[in-house]
Amino acid sequence: MAGVDWVSVNSIVCFILAAFNSWLFLQACYGISHVEEHKGLYKSNGVKGVGGETCVGGAEGGCQEMDIPRLVRLDGVKVGHIQEIELIPGKIHKIETVNMKPEIFEIPDFLSKEECLHIINLAEEQGLEVSQTHLETKDKKMRLLDLNGDKMLDMFEMRRTIEDGFDVYLEDVDIRTLYDDLDMDTNGDEIITNQEMNRVTFRGLSEYIHQIIKAQPTKKSRYSEQTWVYPDRVQDHVVDAFQDRIAKLSRLPQPLIDKFSFFQVVRYGKHGHYNAHHDSGNSTELQCCHLSSTKNCRICRFMTIMVYLNEVEEGGETAFPIANNETYDDHTFRSSGQVNLNNNCAKANFSVTPSPGKSVFWYNHFINEDGWLGNIDPYTWHGGCPVTKGSKWIMNRWIAVSPDREMDLSPL
């Protein structure tokens, strides 16, 4: 036919056939379809890999590229965004984005009330012990925080020294009493020189601090009781169901779900709290604790999933003190006193209210260019506000990931 460029037509036809064949190939290999919604997948398909790109894959395989397992993060999109997922056969759960910096998500009915009660009973049967923080369990080595380099400690520097050394949060009046009782501040100027610091031994200071804790346990950064539940030991149907939901929700490689699968159940009584902290460390000098046999290690947790187990009469919110700040500076934040949620919970920028069965989850780390554990998200500072009436029960499940992909994915 006149006027027809057969070379162009042929090129277009070849392009269409190639595209169609590529689509068939992807559908056959991965089950990808923009029409069908697959069981256990997010209906919005909003899962981010490196640099915010969307990864497509089944709920049990994580995000894959060229057969290399990769970490994934759910894309929050915007506050109020709803995504649906089938965590239980025949039931659709709704995931709501409640904050974007950091990205925080809620699932209202992650566990039923019956399942919540079952977990509480299981914890009580095992028995609970006084909670400790990672800092408390490490080898004791107190470092004097002379922040301005003048070889003396003012009140703020002494308070920070005690916070970092003992995980105890004292007021100025407590520190003045300490100076008097240990005869440290010889001239009463509230400035401790090297000579004055040498008037007390580390052991003497440690014993004094522990007497404060014994008399006023709420001075500790964490005031609660806890137990650990090991799924491979308890053989419990509710625990098994919880683990299955974690796998479907996270869409991470299955070995990350199966290894280090234990979770924590915590009870906060009246005045129970947990001051602001990160759930994971950012230091590259120490080995991750889940791969280390020593206490001198860092906690490496890519994802945090928390579930509220009971109705809290008053208080007990989960607070994110610096959420949505434009910038972050560690010294400024630590100097503000906002770490001490026991006293300053109301100043937090964002908080989540407890409700039985509700899950709240977030990602402690970004994903690096290799698709694995990247830098920590500094805005994930969080903690538990004081319970002012009644008690609060929660369960915490962390997904442990280290920079060593091969080690994390290897069999136990």
C-alpha cells in the first residue's frame, strides 16, 4: 500500500511482541500481574527496596533481584494511607500509615483479644523478671563525658556521665545529694575537677547509684518486668500463628524470620516506663549481638513489631520524641531532656495510644545500595510513657539483621 513505511510497522510489531513475551515470562516466573491480587500480598504493592524503588515478590520470598535476597520496607506513601493484607486466610487486615518521619504503621486488630490474653497467660506461666537494658548488661566501664574539654564536669556533664554509665536518670537535686554524701564537691561550686573526681572510686560510685535504684526504681531508664518466648520451645498454636503473620507482614527472606525468632513480653505496672532509645545500634566497630558470643556487641534490628495486649487505663503511650523534626543533632537532643520520657512524655512530637490487639511497626534502618542493612534512621528514637493508672502489657518482635547478608541467611 502506498504511503506505508513497512520498516516502521515491522519495528512496532516486533516491539509489541517482545513486550508481550517479556510480560509472559515475568508472569510465569514470578506470578506478577497488575490485575490479580495474590494471597498474602499488599494490595497497594507498596514495598520499597533501594532508593524507594518498588520490589515485587511473594510474601515468603522477600524482595529478590537476580536471585540475591534483599531487604524491603513498606512504603508509607502519606499519613492516613491504607494498605490491605491478608494475614489470616479469609481475613483482610488494614495497615495505616500514621507517621512519615520516621515511617510508622498501625494494624488495629493484628491479634484478637483472645490471642492477647493467651500470650499474657503464657508469659505469666513462664514467670517475669525485672527488665534490663543492653547498657546494663554490658561490662561496666564508665566514661567521663567532658563535653567541652575543660577537664571538669558541670552538672549537665555529670548527669550525662551517669546516664550513659549506669542507665539511670537523675535530677539536679539528686546529683547535689550525691556530691554531699560522697564528699566530692569540696568547694560547693557544682563543678567537679579531676582531683575531686578521684575522691571516689568507680566501685563506690556504682554502689551509691545502685542504692538510689533500689530506693527509687523509677529513676532507671526502664521500669518494667519481662520474659522471653521461644517459638521452637513452647509449641503453641497462637505463637505459631503470630510468627506466620510476621512473615507475611514483613515480606523479608524467610531465614530472617526463622532465625532468632524469640520475642519479648513486657508488663509495665504503675509508673512503668521506658525512656527514649533506639532499638538498633549504628556503630560499625562492634559485631552484632545476634552473631556474637560476647557482651561487647551492638544490637542490630532492622524492623520492630510491637503489639499491645491489654486495655491500659491511663498513660503508657509509645512516644517518638523527635518524629517529624526538620533536622537531627544528637547533642542537641540529648541536652533537651526529651530522652527522659518518664518526666517529659508530653513533649514528644508523636505518640501511639495503646489498644488491645493493635500492632505498631517501623523500620530502624534504611536499605543500602546492596539491598541490605543501611544506616540507622535517627528519627526512630522512641520509648514508653509512664503508666499512670492500671498496667500495660506488650509484646516486642524484632527482625535481627547484620551487615553480613551471607551469615544472616545461612542455616543455624
